[in-house]
Amino acid sequence: MAGTITPRDAAQLRDAIAWAAAEEAPLELRAGGSRRALGRPVEARHVLDLSAFSGIVSYEPEELLLVAGAATPMAEVSAALAARGQMLAFEPPDTGPMLGGAAGAGTIGGAIATGLSGPRRVKAGAARDHLLAFAAVSGRGESFKAGGKVVKNVTGYDLPKILCGSHGTLAAMTEVTVKVLPAPPRARTVLLFGLDVAAGTRAMADALNSPFEVSGAAMLPAAAAARSGVDFVRDSGETVVALRIEGTPASVAARCEGLRRLLAGRARDEELHSMRSRRLWEELRDVAALLPADAAALWRVSVPPAAAPALCRDLPGAFFLDWGGGLAWLAAAPGAPDAHAARLRAAIAGCGGHATLVRAPDAVRAAVPVFQPPAPALERLSARVKDGFDPRRVLNRGRMHAGM
């Protein structure tokens, strides 16, 4: 009979997973539930509720370290960090609205498990670069820890990087240790209007390669710009390239001036300050507001930035670019039973890119490879890793690949 198992501590969690392994009874791991619709539908009748593993265990602002239960709400983590002028630099998105749920329901463990990073990734690195350590229970029903509070003290296999982005298919995390950074006191955004995708991609590349320390580079086609809540962007009626600069007030002002000089003559430009700048990057981080809500599917397509112009000519729907053109968010047009998977993956086959189906009806996510099909050698390696952590396939079975 299907049911929910709610362990109250690590010992009960270990016992629950050991029982599932012995009975070969797959479990769906769940805490906040905001990312439940990300990936393939889980092949499990039992839910393993991890919500008890919540709360900030320790926070050392001077050491730039935060230890928290994996089920700690992101809102709680963000508030604690903001009170001390700090942040999670990889800028994890709020995926609730993107996946048809409520805003603010995500947890820090969910952010790590899915491995999604926001616009600041181009400067600060990905989520996996900020996870220092964790405690978890494997699919064997064994408790273990990996990593450390000081990177130089970490030896052996880098298990935090393996767990990050594994979507709960290797272990149930109970606690995470993350690196935090000072939040910039000031941010401005330089806007360029009316460029086509090729010219916009060149402008983003020049800005990111400049000495002005750009921390975000995105491009909105006119249709996406028109959905923004920021008036300068929404009312432009044109494509918009957004380039973010952060730091102390004097530094930001000087670097914005230098960046505008560097890009002078390419397009009409403008600057967003304070609240407008912050709101635009929140929209880019969380994705949903800038793309049509009634799209048949939502894709996350990663390509080398130089390949973005050719890809955008063939994208079957509304889109915008992030990471200097290295990431395309695509709201796919209706009419294709595979949500355009074959077309998209054929388009990126020659450039080494990959496409992830982020949102689609359950039937489509069950039938279409949600994650980029791996090369045979990588597939064999992934299976060996899975065998090491979860040989009975009891944790989030099917989330990433059928039967896995």
C-alpha cells in the first residue's frame, strides 16, 4: 500500500531506507516539493518525507560558512544571510512558479540536489562550487558524510560534486555545508537596445571579457522584454541586452561608465539602478515571468555562446538567453508530441550542447528523455556510480532515466 514515511531523525531515516532496500520498495524523496515536477515522474508508491531535517545548524559569517538541514526553506536561509549582508553567490532560482507551483517553497537541499544556478554563475561558479560538505543516507541504508568546512582539508573523491545535481537518486541528504559570500552593496545594469542575436552575443562576450567584472549577461528578445515588470525593459519595444555590474558604489559607477564607453556606438544604451536592476535579475533568475505560461513545454538549452545565434534561428518558440549566450530558456511552441526534443537535440548535436526538458505534462516527461541522453561511456560510468550508492534503485527511481 502506498504511503508516506516521515523519519524524525537520521537513525529513523537510515532504518526507512534500509527497509526500502530490503523490500525493493522505491521511495520518492520530498521536502518542500517545489521541484517535484523537475525530471521524469518518479517510479515509486511510497513518499519519504524529509521535512524534519530543517533549520540552520550553525552560521559563521566571519568564516563565510553556513550549515543547515537539507529541508531548510530557502526563504529562511536567505533571510539569515541578508541580515549579515551575505548571500548564496550561485543565485539559486525559485523554481516554484517555473514548475507551476507556489513561490518561495524551495529548500536549500532541493537547490543543491537539482544543481541549478542563476545568472551570477558566469562569475561566481555553479552550485556544486559552493557545496563544501554534506551528511546523507545512501540507498544502501548507510549514513555517511563527505567534504569539509575547509577545502584544503578535503581528500579523496569529491562526493559533494557528485551529489550536486543528482536529483535525489544517490542519497537522501540530511545536512549541507555551503560557502557564502558578501552581498554586493550596489548593483547597476547597463542595457543595450535593438541588437540582433549575433550582435547581442558579441556584446555580451566583449563585456564578460572586459576588465569591468560583469556578473550577469543576458539577452531578451522583444517579446520576452515586453513581459518584464521593469518599465525601461518592458516599454522598449526592442531586444534588450542586460549587463550587470556589482560592488561598492564608486566602483560600480566607474565600471558602468567604462563598459558603456567600450560598447559605445553599437546600440542605444541605458542604465538600471537599485530596485529596477534587482527586479530584472530576479526575473532572469526565476525564468517564469519572461516566458509565456501556456507554452507546451519549457526547455533549458546549454550551448557554447558562439553557437547561440544559429540555435536561436531555429528555436520553436519564445526564448531568452543567459550566461552570455551559453544558456537558452525556451518555451516550446505546441504541436509536437515529443515537445520538440528530437529537433532541439539535433540542432545542438554538432556543438556539444545539451537540452533538459524542465516542464511538460507527466505523459511527455515519461516518454521523452528529460535529460540529455549520455554517451555510452558516460552512461556506463553513471550506472557504476548509482550501483555504489543505491544498488537496489530505491531512491527517486526513474527521476533522471527510466529504471534509474
